[in-house]
Amino acid sequence: MIKKNYGLLFILLASLLLSMMYIPRFNTLTADKEIYRYIGRVLLRGGVPYRDVFDHKPPLIFFLNYTALLLGGDWGQWLIDTGLALLATALFFRLCKQRQLPYPWLLPLLFNLMIRDPLMCLGMGMTREYTTMLLLIFFCTLMGRHRYRHYFLGLISGLIFFMQQDQVLALLPFFLYAFLPGEDRSPAFQRFFRMAAGFLSVALPLTLYFTRAHALHDFWNDAFVFNFRWYTTTLKESGWDHWRKIKSTLDKGNYELPSMIALVLGLSALLFRHGNKKLLLLSLAAVLLSIITEFMGGRDLVPNTLGMTFTHYFLPLSASLPILLFSVFAFTEEPVFQDPKIVGVYGVLLCASLLYTAAQHGANLTPVEADPTVRSPELNYLRQHRPKDYEMFEFGNNDFIYAYNEFGIIGPGKWVYQHFWVLYADWDKDHAMLRSIEEDLLRHRTKYIVDFAFDPGSFRDKTAFTLWQSFLRQYYEPVAVAGASHSQMWQRKGLPEQH
């Protein structure tokens, strides 16, 4: 093998090794990923997102999980995820090599260590993981000289927008860079139309799909209107509250040191001789915009939401910080930033703690079957009385959506998860959604309900709690489940007694 390929081989193997720590058996169980897999199965059965099952994410994550099911389920998703990480890694390495960075594998390594950080990423399969990898691919495309690069910039923007809308904001500084004078000789209108064509290559097929399925209105309301009306208003915090939470999350997730080093180097480079301060300023802006979700409502450990965690909202830093560091080192005119020894010292500071975290994670992998949800008495009971389509419904615990995926079944209604009754005091004020859930359960003669909303705190609207409990007692009866201190399993009245 030619010596110059050793660095590429090293970083690709490192990326693959880090991905191997999240093979399906060791991939963290999270509610979001179970929902995505479930909606992928709805698609496989001929259903339509938003029309037949509610979620407020853009649709590409569902089509990705649908494709994963066609490729073999969880292993199909792992192959897609790993392949995208390897592509982003290879493109970033090539860019660092072209700009003659002392260690062209260093920043791609930082990217991989951050995006696979077990303290932040919640395993493979989150929307912000995919948009983060696409952000890095977008930057590599921007810095290249491919004839059709503006079309691909628009295409990648469309993929990001329809995967996680808010993450398109991190692209805005680089969009501006693409139109700055001197960065490209082609006419600005030509660049714009090529980008628009790329974006429409994603937007038009999706629009046509939902139009043909008579679900365009549902798509608009659930994936866009809902997020502006509800999901960006969960928390009302001061600016200082946001900054305190940012610092705490960066510290707990092992992102604090890379963030401090990158920002200090980026700001310092503005004061030194530098060949591309426009890109430097825009890269600094992209770092802030990559975590803009925190300032658009943010998330926290809201009481009675079963310990929901949102560290993955900071995952885009795993692309924006290496991009900022690239902007510092690739165009610096200061000898101190060009010295391989100095760059090596920064590399150790950036990666050492993350390497230790990765090593600890690799030495202590936790199988999915050890998860409390997978081991729960209720799920063990259902395994003994395996439900079919529409025969099981979980209420109040998003993690338990795992049960639908384990059994390969479809639930009895559109509202597959229900934590909005906990988050919003004004949610479903007329109880129309709650009554529609009850109607679906009766219409499908659903056998089992696993009810985690047995505490009044499960609803901010106490009237809704009373209505739900009244419905359960009228049509269902509790089932004694071995190993459960409190019965959360309900069986439709009139069924033969199960053993």
C-alpha cells in the first residue's frame, strides 16, 4: 500500500471501530428511535406518516427506517449509519489533506470521537446524528471545486431540512460564504438556481408523496405548525439559564475541553494573520447556530416524563467544532499554528479525554436485553401472550414503544406516544385526542393496555386523568403480573383468564 494512504486507512478503521460499539445488540434503547422504527414499519405496511401515525419530526427519518427494514432491520440501520459516517470521514480527511494540515486525520478523528461519545449521542439512529454528518459533508462539498457542487449543496440542505428542520440554521453561514465575492466566478443567480434545484430534488418528491396520499395537510400541521406552536415553547428560561445548562451539558458529555479549545483558537485567530477571516467568522457563527435548539425552547428533565434526556441536542458540535478548527489551521499565516509539534499538542488536548471515554465505553458495553424496559415484567407477560396487530397499546411510557417493534405489530391508533399531556397544560383541552384513543381501542377490541399513566402527575390536566382512569375501569381490568409490585397491565373485560 502506498504510504500516503495510511492516514486514510487509519481514520476509516477508527470510524468503523467506534461504530462497532453500537451494533444492534449494544445500541442504546431510546424512545425516539423506537418511534422512528415503528413508523418505518407503518410505511412498510402501506401506512402514511402523520395521517396514520402522529409524529412531529420531518419525514426523512421515517423513510430511512423504512429502508433499514428492507435491508434487514436494525442491522440495515447500522449499515446506513456507519456508511454515512465513513463517507463524512473520508471527505473531511481529503479536505484536510488538500489543505496540507500537519495531521490530516486529526480533525476527522475528533469528529468521530465526538459523534460517538456515549455521554452525548444516545446511541445510533438519532436525527441530529444524521444531520451532523450531513453538515460535515456539506462543508466538504462547499470547500471543493466540483462542477455541480452548488446542486449538491442544495441537495444536502434538503436532506437536513427534511430530517431535522432547525439544523438547517447551522448551514446559513456557509450558504453566505458560497455567495461572497471572490469565492466563485460563476454568476450568483446561477449558483442560487443550482442550489434551489438540489433542494427541490428532495422537497418535490416528498410533497408529491403526501399529496397523492391525501396527507399534505397532516404533514404540514404535524411536522411544521406543531413545532412552532408547541415544541419550541416547552421551557421559558433566561439567557443565563441557557448558558448554565450549556456549560453543564458540555461538561457532563465530555465536550467542554474541545469546545473551549476550538473557541479560544477561533477567536484568537481573528487577531492574528489569517488568510480567510471571512470563513473563520462564519465558522464561529455556525458553532452557535448548531445548538440553536437550546435557545428555541430548549429541553430539561421535566418532572414526570420518565427521565427524558436531551444531550443529543448538542451533537451538532461534533461537526461544527472540527470545522472551526479546520478554518483556523487551514488558512493560518502564523508559524505557531503551522508547527506540527504545536498542532500535535492541541490534538492531544482535543482528543485525549474523548479517547478515554470511548475506551471505557468499549470495555463496558451494555446489551439491549439488560435495559429495564426489555426486562420489565409487563413485557415478559406479553411475550407469554404474544399480541397481534392492534391487540396491545402502551400509554405514558415512550420507551415501551419497543414492544411494538419487538413483536412486529401495529398499534390500535394514531397517537402512539402521549407525553404531551405531561409537557403542556393546554394540550388537548377539549379531550378530543384522548377520546379518539379510547374510540380506537374499542373499535379494534384491543386486548391489552400497558398503562404507565397511573399517577395524577402523568397529566397536567387533572380532568383528562380522571377521564382516562374512568375509561380503563369501565372496559378493562387489571392483570396480576409476576414480578411487578404495581400492576400496569390491563386486559379487556370478558376475555378468558390468562395464565
